[in-house]
Amino acid sequence: MCADELDPVIPRTFAPSSAWSPDEHRIKYELDYSRGPEKTWVFGGLRIRDGHEVTMTAPSRSSVRYQQFLDRVEKAIPNGAIWIVTDNLYAHRSVSTRAWLEDHPRIHHAFIPVGACWLNLLEGWWRLFRKTALAGRSFCNSNDIAYAPQLAAAQLNTRTQPWIWGRPPPTRTRRRRYVYVL
């Protein structure tokens, strides 16, 4: 299973612009948009063999929240060993996370190298997730943000398929190549 966190999703605290004024000037609103206490992190885990996704939202990106996410992953996969492919964020390799992993011997970590986030297959799924859950939407509060990943994951999990790293094989046959001999 590949796991990662999405950048924080922040509720919009300003009214959307009504575009143009009657005298044809663009109306601009004062922005009150910052990384304040309202931000919400989205944790995600992609099961490679069948494309099933597990998501969770949390108000912070900490070791405790990561352990809660791992607990949710463990419940989603009831049998066998679980290998988590993830980056080397401190929350993933902290002392408390390592102690938690000792109590859960089914879960093992495989860290990807620094600067090679493209090796994590979840990055491709995040693209689909952003289009489904976040694109073109504004959220009033963290409850709305928490509902969007649940709904998007449920929709995307209805049409799951195995994930393959790299370009898929061609579906059409190639034309015959001619060799000219002089």
C-alpha cells in the first residue's frame, strides 16, 4: 500500500467575487486567506493490487494522526502483512510511530528516497482525487472538507483497477515496418 498526505485544504473565508461592476471595473474583495487553525490534512493510502483507497482527514499532520491513519489501514486490510510505501516525513519515522509499529507487527514501512516522490504510486491517484473532491469547490468549514474526501473516495472506489507504475502497454497493433534494401 502506498501512503502520503495531501497539502492542507483550507476553508475559504471570503465571498466569491461577483466579477464586474456596472462601470466595467473588476470587483476585488479583501482576502482573509491564511494557513490558520482551520486547515485540514487529507491522509491517503492506495492498495496497489486492486486500486482501493483509504482516506482520512485530520486537523494536523503529526505522528498521532499518522498512527490513527495506520490503524484505519490495518482495519481495511484484515489479513496478511501490510507494507506501507511512503516518504520519510518525521511523523512516519518518529519514536512514537516506531513504538506503535512494534505493537502492530503486521505493518512494515518502506521509505522512498528523498526527491523521488514520483516513485509513490499514490501521487497519480492524488491527481484524480483533486479533480473529484477539490477542483472548483470552496468549503465553509472543516466538516465540509472532511465530507469531500469521504464522498470522492467512495466514488473512486466503485471503479477501481490495479495500479501499474509507468506507461500502460499499447492497445493497438503497430503498422508493419518496411525495410528497403538497395
